[in-house]
Amino acid sequence: MDDPAELARRARGGDARAIARLISMIEREDPARLAVLKLLHAWTGRAHVVGITGPPGAGKSTLADKIVSELRGRGRRVAVVAVDPSSPFTGGAILGDRIRMMRHATDEGVFIRSLATRGHLGGLSRATAETVRVLDAAGYDDVIIETVGVGQSEVDVVRLADTVVLVSVPGLGDDIQAIKAGVMEIGDVFCVNKADRDGSERVLREIKSMLENAVLNGAATRFTPLYDAMACMGAASGENAGAEDAVPDDEAHRSFFRQRAPSAADGGSGHHGGTLPGYGSLAIPPVLATVAETGEGVKALVDAVKAHEAALALTGMLATRRRDNLAWELGKALAGRILARLEDDGRRTAVAGLAGSVMDRQTDFYDALDALERMLGSRQP
Amino acid sequence: MDRTIRVLVAKPGLDGHDRGAKVIARALRDAGMEVIYTGLRQTPEQIVSAAIQEDADVIAMSILSGAHNHLFPRVMELLREKKVDDVLVLGGGVIPDDDIPGLKAAGIAEIFTPGSPTPAIIEFIKNNLKRKA
């Protein structure tokens, strides 16, 4: 199993032990993983990567469990990467997301892996990106990333997921929480879980109102580019008749719009998008009610997630989003390499020296930074 | 860098008493280990499959229902079937002294009965891991 080609071959074939072993290599940043990941690269980019994020206790794991069941019912192979926090003091962790998903443990079409953050901030572990790629190459059709319980700014999941499901629950705070920047801006599909509890109607309303106001204010949001592209395609194809000719995957196109258009069937309390009095129909993402415990609303949620994927593909936004994310990840990896070069013994001394002269007010901060940059430009310190 | 030890804590069998398992889980976490907690009423098949996917170094099982003589050896049998030979397997719970030799013969590395000090369990794990860094 130590041979990279053999490990890659077995992981590609869906061998659970090989996949698991490889993920452990990723987690401990074993340099030997790189040869395997390079071999697997050609088989990545096929899975639909779905992020599930939201505050602690919102029911993300239970929801993930039910989403897995729904996707399995649709004949898809599903992997879940569930992230929980490590203790900043001992490094230990209790990874408990799996408790809710044990019914899938013996299903050959499901692979579940728990990751501890191991000091990484942002709601994911450092190993998440490479882990998702391994599962993608292993042939899982959907890869679900469940983030740690997030607060207000853990938004790394947007860099990895094609579709982000933002899970909220009643009773978290007043309506100002919904208009703060950060986590609430990153959803492609919104979901209010535990919708059988008091106050869920209010949360649904507040999220819709937040989204509608973002549109009215012309704010840049994660969903705006997609909705603009959909609107353009709608206009180009005449919005109705003849659309079949212009749009190859028309059912996906229509279903995405249908989700957003309020209909009589919703009876005014519909959770599929919404309208603002006097403004007509505004294009906002789906805001759905679920009760993960019983599975209520999960089918509609999965429909919305799949419609989002179809809309991304149809508009070309899937490629744009993935390219932007890879560019970001390349930048981040490069920054990591630069930091590693600063760790070099000779350079570390030089950095300390520069820091000293900044502290003694002999050099200013920015001259010191320029000097460091010149130093990194040379092969040797 | 030390390899982070991953322990799958599982409750096979039908009893609903998970206090002991949770105490162990917390102690192992505080010792710097990553504990994958799988909850109540797991079958040996679920435990082995989860341990493989999680690449666990250790499986720690607790039973208070009396079914240990059946369920513990069944886990070992499944591990052998899947050719997993590098996972340390521990048992705990209400287990009569007379049953312990048989369980060890079946491949359970150690049995910790009520009252076992958690530091002893942590030491045992650290000293008996089957995989080295």
C-alpha cells in the first residue's frame, strides 16, 4: 500500500481502506501523499461538492444524514467529510458528527470521514480540500462537507463547495443577526431547520427579507452572478416560448426559476424564495423549512441543491466558480510555501534582525517588508 | 511531529448505558487524542466499517448488557475478514473476570472493567499501538 501508484489505483477503485489511509496521510501532511494526489488529479472535478454550514446545534449532522438517504434513493454514491473542532490546548477532539449517520456505516455507496480542525480556523480543517479531491476521484457523485458549528465569520467552505447550504434555526437571536455580514452571506440555498419549533416562520421571513434587501441594494452576494446570468439567458431565450431551443437542459432551467417564483400553491407561506410587496418578484435563493429529525422538507432541499448545481452548469458559472476557487487555493498554497521558506534557519535569523530594527525604529515596517521580499527572491538567504 | 492517535469509541449491543464510554471519550480527548464517538447500539459490522473509514488506530468498545462474549469476538472476526491487523482493540464495561481470558484469546488486547483509572487506559493505548509513527 506504500506504493503511490498502487494506493492511487485502490483509492480510485473505491477501496475504503486505501481512501481512509490516504486521508490520514493528508491530515498529517505526509509529503508522500503528493505523488498519489498527482496521480488522482485527472479523475477529480466530477463530484458535486455541497457544503453544509450553520451554527452549533442547528442540526447539520442530522440534516446531512437525511440528505445522504435522499441522494442514495436517487442512486448516487455519497461521501461526507464532517469537521469538528480540536481543543486548542490539548489538540484532542471529540468527533461526534458520525453518531447521526451510523445507519449508513455499512452501505458500500457511502463513505463518511470525520476530520478535526487541528488548529485551522475558518470552519474547516486544512486537510479538507485534498480530502474532497480524493473522494471525488474515488467516484463519489456527491461530496458533502459539514463544517464545524460556525459563528459569524467561518466562511472557508465557499472556497471548496459548488453549493453551500446555510442552516439556521429558530431562537438564535434578534433580526439584526440576519443582517450582519459574514456567514449569512454565503448561502446558495437557505434552510431553517427545526421548523416545527416556535419562531421558525419569523426566521424564514427574516432571511427572505435579508436576501431581498441585498438584491434591492444591489449588493454583491454569492448568488448574484448566477442570478444575473440566469436572467440574461431568460431574456435571450424570450423567457418562455422557444426556450427549449436556446437552452439545452431546459428542465433544470425552469425548475430553478420555479423554485424562486412564488406560486398560489405556496399559499402565501411558501418557502421557495419570496416577494416583497410593491417590488414584484425578486430573484433570491430558495429559503426552505426542514425538520431534519423527521426528514420533513429534505426532499425539497435536495431538489433545490440539485437545481442549483444544474443552474451553475447551465450558465457556465460552475466552471467560473471552480476556477476562482482554485486560483484562491493556489495563492494560499503559495503563501504557505513562502512562509515555509522563511522558516529556513538563515532566513529566520534575518527576519528576527529586521524585526529588531523595526522595533528600534531604525527601519520602518514597510522597508523591512521590502527587504524581506528581495531576500526571498534570491535562492539562498 | 507526533502522530495524532485516533480512537473509535463504540457501544455495541442493546444497553443504553453510555456514561462510561463518554467518560473514556473525554479522558482520551484530554490526552490529545481524536475520539470518533459513534453512539449507542452499534452492530459489529457498523463498528468495523466506521473504524476502516476513519482509519482509527484504536477501537474502544463498551458493553454493559452481557453480550460481550458474542459481540467482541465478532468484531475481531470481521477485522480479520477485512484483513485489518493493525488496529488495537480494547473492551470495557461490566465483564466478569472469568470471561476475560477468552476475550483476550479472541484478540481483544485488554479489558478495562469499572473502576479502571483513565490514566492507565491512556498509557495502555500509547504503549500498545500497533502502528508506529
